[in-house]
Amino acid sequence: MSANQSDKGKPTEEGEHGPQGTVIIDRSDLPEASGGEGSKVHGDPVGKPVLVGLTPPFDGQRFPVDTEFTQVGRKAHNTVVIDDPSVSWEHAHMQYSGGSWRVLNVLSTNGTFVNGWQIHESRVTDGDRVAFGNVAFEFRLYDDDRPMQQDGQPPAGESNQRMLLIGAAVAAVVVLAAVALLAL
């Protein structure tokens, strides 16, 4: 980075900052985004880290997250392109470093949020809700291709199936315990 600046464009000791505390970075300080042209649109992310859309018109859509560095924003040069007016041209970065994923708000006007908290930089883990402006996603370390509802919960049918399986397992344990008691 070059000379340090505050919100007013004056040097500070913390680093370069733009309006609203946004960190200003020089593109040459960033690693090249992997994946090339094809990764700029959502494709077949099954088995890879992925952002799963939770809000219309992106609900259910999957956007693959590159293995080391992903740019998120409205402009076509971003790795993940979110065409929504609440998303800035260069909104945020997602980066894998030191064994964990992090999301960093870059040049956004409407903020980046993790689990409802506005962040400048935050660690994200499997199942976290990440929002860029008004567009929310669920971050998944390993996409298993299961559908999502807008509230981030599995569809009702899946929930009912899980409850039936749990009930059947409890019933089987009770029957086995009864058989074991009778055998004594």
C-alpha cells in the first residue's frame, strides 16, 4: 500500500482508509483471482466452497468461491457478480488464509454483514449467513447441493423427513431396550 490516509485523505498509522472506514488497497497488492472468465458466473459448485443465495432473485442460486481469493461485487470483472443496486461495484473479498475463510468489506456503500452483524473483516464458517448490501447468502465449505429456503432453512419436506428418521431411531432403541430387558 502507498501512503496511509484517513477518511479525510490524511495519513494515519493504521493504513489507507476511505469514506466510512473502507480500506483502500492497491490492486497490485492482491493475489490474482483464480478461475478465469468462467468463474465469474455461477456454475457447477457441488463439492466446493459456495455462496447459496437466500434472497430474491438469487435465492437457491449457487456461486462458487475460489479456493484462495474471490472478489464479490456488481461489476463484471468480479469473481462473483451480484447484479443488485445495493451491491457496490467492488464490494468485498473472500479469502482463504491460515486454515480459515475470511470476508473483507472493500469498497461497499451498503456494508457487508456476517450473521446480521456489519463487519469490516470477519472469519466465516460453514453455515454462516453473509450479506453484501441487501443480498444474503449462506456460506458452505462443501456444497452438498441441497436446496434452501429464503429464511436459510432446509425445505419443510426435508425437516419432516429428519423428524421421521429421528422418531424411527428412538422407537428402534426403545424396542431393543425392551427386548434386552425381557432376555434377562
